Amino acid sequence: MMATMRGWAKTLVWIAILLGCAGVGAFIAYRFPPNPFPPGVRDSAVLPTESPSPSDPELSRWGLKMISLTTHTYRVGGICTSDWRLGGQIRLRESGRIRGRGVARLLLGARCDFPSAQVQAERVIVRIFGRRVGDEIALRFQEVGRRPLGSQDLGGFLKTLAVLRFSIPERAGAQDTARTRIEDPEGDTYVSRTRIRLRP
């Protein structure tokens, strides 16, 4: 009987010791939390404390519509035609910079007068940029993506889009028209007639 009581007493003592150690550990962890990022390791969740670059407030914002009728004449013979409509938005900054994006969509009626296994592009994502000069805005365009992936622009829209330049007054309804002709070293010819218009 005495041996049994001594066994229980030892067990209770050990339980008390373990509970005490756990309590001390919890207290230390609470008062002195460990650093999960030792020196030289950066916490990716912490935002940088560097001061932001000087702001460039937005002065105005405009919608933009563009229609482009294009023709691609191949050196080896044959012609492809396509009509495109682009809708986008531009923002004018206090610095005079212009930034914007748009989406050009292929209109019905695109065709080639010869059979082709190439897939015709149907949608093009366009970056719009330029500068404000006086009361006019100068605009340029750059392709940043197309759909379907891997498709080709058979009618010459993208070839002429890259060289289009417009300078139009900054007012609702202002518009401009440009005719572009490119003859590349391989002998192909690209022609476009493009009209652009600003809208509120």
C-alpha cells in the first residue's frame, strides 16, 4: 500500500514539474517572441519604407475610337484586306504624358483572294501613348497582345498601326484621318486608311 502511494506521489510531482515548465515557456514566448527572420533574411510581407516617386496627377481622361481599313499586297501576288475598330481610353498627366490602352477588333468582311492556312487575328490589345503639346495631343500605338494566340494579321493592320501618328485638338469630337503606305524590303506593300476620334 505504501509503495502504491509513493508511486502516485512521484507521478504527481512529475506532472507538477512538467506543468510548471510549460507555464514558464509560455511566459517567455509571450514576453520575448522569436524573430522568424534572422539578420540578412527579409520579411517579404513588409512593405518597403522608401519614399514614393513624385506624383504625376491626372489632368483629364478621354475615350478614343478608331477605324482602320487595311490592305496587304503580297510580292508573290494576292491581296488580303481587313477592317478594324479600336476602342480605348487615354489619361493625360500634369507632366504632359499620355498613357492608355485599347482593344482592336476585326470587323466582318476580312478576306484574302487566295487560300491560306494561317489563322487570322481577331482581337489585338493596344498600348496608347504620347504627349500633350499645347492644346493638341500627339498619339502613338503599340501592340501588346493578340487573340487567338499564334494568329497572324493577314490584312496589314498591325504593320501600319506601329507607324501611325496622330495630333488632334483636345476636345470632344475632335478627329483626324491618316493614310499610311509601307513597302517592306521583301516587296510586300501595306496600306491603311485610319480615322480617329476623341469622346468624353
